[in-house]
Amino acid sequence: MQVKIIFFVTVILLFLTVVFLDQNSNPVPLKVVIGNPYHVGLSAIILVSVLTGILLTIAVLFLFKRSRKKSLLSEDQ
């Protein structure tokens, strides 16, 4: 029963994500520091931003956990 609920929620979230990305497919100018602006789909910018945020969060949590483990080990000695 629990697996069916998780699967159902995952399918609904995936569907909503696809609809959201489809609605935001308009190209927007993305200007890098030098040069002409690139025209990139808004959905691509949103996806890259979300993935960057996820990766940064995982990195910070990993570093926090590692530094906490080191501090606990140094207190034991």
C-alpha cells in the first residue's frame, strides 16, 4: 500500500514538473559577462538553477557532517 502511494505521488509530481517546464519554454536572453546574450529557454534556466541549488546543498551538508564528525573525534581524545 505504501509503495503505491509513493508511486502515485511521484507520477503526479513528475506530471506537474513536465507541465511547468512546458509552460516556461519561452526563450529569454541570458547575458554572460562578455559577449552577446544567449537566448535560452526559461525552463532550462530553471532546471540548471534547481540542480545547482541541490548540488550546493548536498555539498554543504556533507562538509558540515564531516566537520562535525572530526570535532566529535577530537573531543574523545
